[in-house]
Amino acid sequence: MPSLPTLRTEAEPLGARIRRLRRARGLTQRELAEPRYDRGFLAKVESGSRVPSGDVLAHLARRLGLTADELRFGRPPGAAAELTDALETAYRELQQGGLESAEREFTRVEGRAFEYRLPEIECHARFYLGEVQWQRYDIPLAAQGFAHALELSEAASPRLYGMIVNRMAACRALSGDLGASVALVETALAELRAAGPVDPDAELALLTALIHPLIEMGALRRARRAAEEGRRTLASAHRKDIAARYHRQAAQLWQAIGLTERAEKDLSRALRLFTSIGYDRDAARSRWARGFLWRRMGRLDDAHAELLLARDLLAEAGSREGVLGATIELADVRRRQGAFDEAVALAEGIRPLLDRSPDIEARAEVLRLLGLIARAKGDLPGATGLLEEAADAQERAELRGALVATSLHLGDTLRSRGLLAEAVQAYRRGVRAAAMSDSGPLG
């Protein structure tokens, strides 16, 4: 696995830095050192033979018009603000498809933050480097990047820590380990709440991360609790991007339990928020989610138009993960509209992305889609094989909600072939999956 790009520079010795700054200001050693110290003492500091104490550094920094940390680490005035602004600007560029230039800027900022001893900014740059790999749909390398950021989590703000855990959990979920994804988030959430006053942005980021894996595990009551807690936290949150991600994720839960009007409202809020801050990729992902919702509601023409737009916008933003998801939904819409050949072509066109990814959920969705198309075309043996393969993958990954639906399709297909005993086994498999979930009425 390739390593993440990292920039490291040789630090300028402190004494040499003091000498350089003194000369740049046109000061003699005596003028800088007095009245508290003499020229000879400063000469030893500049040569490196004398290590300055904190009091000495504070005196010299004041004389040079700097803070002690700016002098100690060679940090230009305003460096922290400049690097933070550079990160946010580059992240917007990433959202708009500028992956390579954003990656270069994140790498530059990481190196400067290390040099200037700004660990929170260095952590944030590492997190965004993980986001680059996420956008490229390289989930193993993205997970490595987020773990790299987590190494500096003690210096990170609670909000940043919450976002790192959010993304690490998503990587685990995509790799088929839903239980580990949920456990990671629940542990982080418990620690956050036990530590004292809770940062609402951090709490909202963590609650948001729980919703999708819990839905896929069939744990709808737990997912709803997370969504309702998130809605209460939302009133205190400050970051628009975190609020927008909550709205988009909560919509998935409302849809799963039949509250489609509530889901539409949340997706509209997410789209408005992402658009207002220039997050084009995430705005397009909200359109993808809305197309998915409309497809589930039977609004196939609306879903087709929205998913086409979402796919094209995600392609412009360089989001391979988004293109994959939107294309799967688009193919299912075309299947439902009877355009079987086009649906197959769409599904086959994303196989290279699937082959490079550990995304079991997406892989199983494509298998089920192709199985349903095969059944519609009258190829019942082919449909059986594809649906069985999808069900096996979903069972291994604990995708219980999806397994219920696939088992039903598989049972119907086997029954159409006259294989009644096998059909009963398939139905029972779906019943077991439903029994292991809490997907009954939620009130």
C-alpha cells in the first residue's frame, strides 16, 4: 500500500533564527540584548552555545515584535490563521474536483504546521489528506490517512476528533465491518460525554456517524435514537458542514421508517447548506440521496433526472465513491422503467470501481440488481446465482435490512423454478435476518 505524502523540513537552529531576525531589523547584539542582558550573553545564544530560558526568549521576542512561540519555532506572525485559511480554501477546491492541487496544499500545510509546532493544524491537514483518498475511493488508503490524523488527536479540537472518528467509522462500514464501525463511534461518544462540557459539533458528527451502519444492520430503533439525539444537538451546533451531513444522514433513517416527507425536508436542508458554503461534492451527494428517495417513492422520472444530474456533478467533483453510488441507483431506476439493457450497461460500467474497492454493500447491490434484471429477462438460473451471491455477501457483512429484501427476491425466483424446498430456505433466511434486527414499528 503506498504511503501518504508527507513534507518535513530541517528546522532552523534557534540561535541562527535570532541572529537572522535581529539583522533583518537592523539591530546590534547589544541593542537586542539590553537592558536585561549583555552583548556577550546574546552572542552565546546566537552561536548555540547557550540555550535561552523561557524568560530570555520572552524578552528577545518582545524586542523583535514576536510572541515567544513565534520566535521559538520560527513561526511567522499570523501563521496559524494563514494555514487554517489555506486548509479551508483547499478543501473547497477538493470539493470542486481539484484533487491534485488540494492534495499538494494539504501536504504543504502539514509540513509547515510540523515545522511551526502547530499540531492541531497538522492533524487537520492529515485528516484532509485522508479525505483526498476517500474522494478517490481508495478506502484502505483513506483509512490509513484518518488513522495518521488520529495520532495527533490529543492536540485536536473535539470537533476535529469527532470528524476523524466519523470518517474512520465510515471506512470500516464500507469494508463490511458494521459492528466495528458502531463500536468505534459509541466508544468515542461515551468518552466525549464523560469528559465534561460537550462540544455540540463533535457530538453531532459522532451521532451522524451512527445512523447509516445501524440502518444497514437493521437496528432501526437505535438509528432513530441517534437521529433524534442529533436533532436536539443540532440547535447548539455551529458548523454548517456538520449540520448538513446530519440532515443528509437523518433523511436515510426517516426514509427507512416511512417518513418520506421528513426525509425530503432534511435533504433539501442539506442541499441548501452545502451549496451555501461551496461544498459542491457534498451538495451533489445530497442530490444522489434525493434521487434514491424518489426512486423508493416510485417517482421514477424525477429520480432519473436527479440521479443523472448527481452523477455528472459528482464526476466533475472527482468523487468516485459518489459516481459509483449514483450510478447504481440510476441503473435500478432504468431497470424499473424496463430499460434492462441500459441498466446492465450502467452496472457493468462501474465494475472497475467495484473491483478496486472493499465496498461490500455496493458490490452486493450490483449483484442483486443484475439478478433482478436476469429474472425479468427470463434467465431464472442466472438470476438465482446472482441473488445467492448477493445474499451471501450481505449476510457476511451483517447487512440485515438488505438481506431481507434479497432473500425475498431469491425465494420468489426459486419458487418460479419449481424449487420449493430451496425457496422456503431462502424465505427463512430473510425471516432470520428480520428477527435479528429491530425493524418493526417505531411509533
